[in-house]
Amino acid sequence: MITLYDDAVARGFEPFATSRPLGEMRAGALLIRERWELVLGVASRGFVSAPHLNGFVEFDAPPFVSGQALPAGTWLVNTRALPYLDGPAIAVSPTALVLTISGRLAALRLDVDVRDARALAALADGSYALTHERALPDGTGDEAEAFALDGVWLDDVWDVIGTLPPLLQRDIPVLASRWALTARHAGSSASVTIVGAHPVFVEAGATIEPMSLFDTSAGPVLLRRGAHVQAFTRVTGPCYVGRDSVVTADRIAGSSIGDSCRVHGELSTSIFIGHANKGHDGFVGHSVLGRWVNLGAGTITSNLKNNYGTVALWTPDGVRDSGLQFLGTMFGDHVKTGIGLRLTTGCVLGAGANVFDTMPPKAVAPFSWGARAPYDVFDAPKFVQTAERMMARRGAALSEESRTWWTRVHAVCAADGRWPRP
């Protein structure tokens, strides 16, 4: 079994760390949790992260387990480590107790039960750094056998965008093979035109309307069951479209779109974690949309500066240079934008923010509400009511447990002094 561990660095990946563990972030085609489950061949039992995430519930996500004993045999996985799906399988070395990526320790298999209070406290506050010892720092353990995996690391929140194209390139063929998907190649038929050398993989139950075009010159495309590509849409690979998602009426390029999303208008090199709605025109590029985001008609992100320099982004440690020439907006979970909203290059919208002015500041605190900065606070009961209504539109219910948890998160954010509040 797997326990997913967010270290102190991962807990600073805002605006997403406010409302989800990093294992439930999409990186490449999959959630990070799903990636590790495929690589290790076992299920996740829980996650260890910041205390305010105790109570996080989302579909099949495992529960919060910080403070609980970890049984022998548990894989303790650093969620910032992303193994390639086409790398060497762990089954090659079944005795390995340590997995490394680029020489850095990515996962540790415990050979004893961990109950030591110091070790559990180090995990709980994110200060524990995985080591080559077999056990956590309770005074035991020898140098463990290490096995090297191919992969990449997330050192900053924007790395999910920087690593997206190469991950999709490698993920899609592996997943298509694992799921036994049919490959379509260059040519035209009554329903689809494909140009380019890479294949289009289509799961049974996906729909492609006539007059759709797939450009696979730069990479493959994968459509999951229930995905729907509407007429006059150009899908440019590498691109992943999740279950029951609809893409329509523009160019959808180099992106990873989770389940139950609606994407209309131009999209480039972006991630939809899932259940998000971009139902109208408006360019979104090099951006990440958390769950239950809704973009008002004409919402536009800038992803390139006029001087073509690298983009700076607000972080809890201050504004930092991402080193990326292209970087758009980080939309936290449950963000809502108004009609015609324009977002500057390298913008961060905190979880639950509902803004509808012309151009917000580069960083907007969680649960902000209003037409212009300085914003009011989105009242907790009204936020919960809005979340419940949107989720119902996708056939999902907001449980009483989640209502209580979101109310606690709202209170935590009210006391969070890290965010700028103009």
C-alpha cells in the first residue's frame, strides 16, 4: 500500500495547497496518486499533509492519515516525485526498499511498523526528508537497497506546466497500451481527419463528430470513455481528454483535461484537474484549473510578457521568477470568474475566489469576492451554497462532512497572512 507524503515544499504549492493534497494534482495525463499506483502496482491507503487538509474528501481520493502509525510494507512516497510510466518497472527489483529519481529519494518502503512519536511528528509538520534508511528516524535502520526510476521532480508549483508536454508524450502511449485502446493514424474518414505521425487513441464510448481534426505532428492524442469532440474542433497533440469531457469549436493543444470538463475556445498547454468549466470563448494558456472552476464568458489569460522575458509568480515565499517564458494563471479550486475577465501573465487566484472586475491583481487571496480590489470576503455559507449548486450540475453531491471541512478551510484562510490583501 502507498502513503502519499507532502513535504514542506509541497505544502507551499499555492493556490492548490489550500484545498487539496498534492497527490490529487494532475501532472501529465494522470493524478500524481494514480501515477504512483500504476508504477508500484498497489493502492493508496492515505495521505500525509498539512493539518487543515484533515477532512478532505474527493471521489476515490484516500483519506488524511497524519499522526497514525504506518505499517511495515508501506510505500512512503514523496508526491513531488513523478516517475515516468514507460520507465523500468519496480518488479525488476522486488527487494528494493528505496526508489530514486535523478539521484533524489522518491519513495521508501518501510520494513518495520512506524509508531515513534518523533517520526510521526516530523511527517505531520512536513519537516521529514526521506533518507536511504529503511525506517523513519526512530533510531533504527540500515542503508537500504536503492532502485533508480526515470522521472522528474516538481520543485515549484509551475513545474506542472513546465513538465506537461514531455509527460504527455510519454504517458499517452503507455496508458493506451495498458487500456488496450485502438490507435487511429493519419488520414480521413467520415468522422475524423488526422494529420501527423503520432496516433490518436480512442476508448470505446468516446464520440468524435464529423469535421473534427486531430493534428498529431507534435505528439499523440488520447480520448477516454465518454469524451466528446464536437465538430469544427482542432485537437493538437500531445493531448489527453478525460472521461465525459467535452471539447468544442476551437484549437485544443498540448493539454491534459480531466474528467467531466467543458472546454470551449482556445486552450494551450494547460491542465484541468477535473470537473471544471470553460464554456465560452476566451484564450487560456499555460494555466492550471482546479476542480469546480468556472470561467465566465470571455475570460482570457495572458501567458507571455510583451518583452518575452521569464514570468514571475506570487508564492508564499514572495514573488519569484519561474524561469518560464510562458506561464498563465493558477486557478485554485472553486474559483469563479466574471464575464470578460482579463488575467495578467503569472496570475494566482486563491481557492474559492469569485472575482469579476476587468483585471485583478497578480495574486488574489482565497475566498475573495467582488468587482475590484480591495475585495470583500466571500461569506462561507454563500460559498458552500455556490459549490453545492455547481457540483450538482455534474451529478456530484456536497456531503455534510465536506460542508464542515470547507467552512474550516474558510476560517484558516481568513487568518492566513501570507496572501497580499490590497
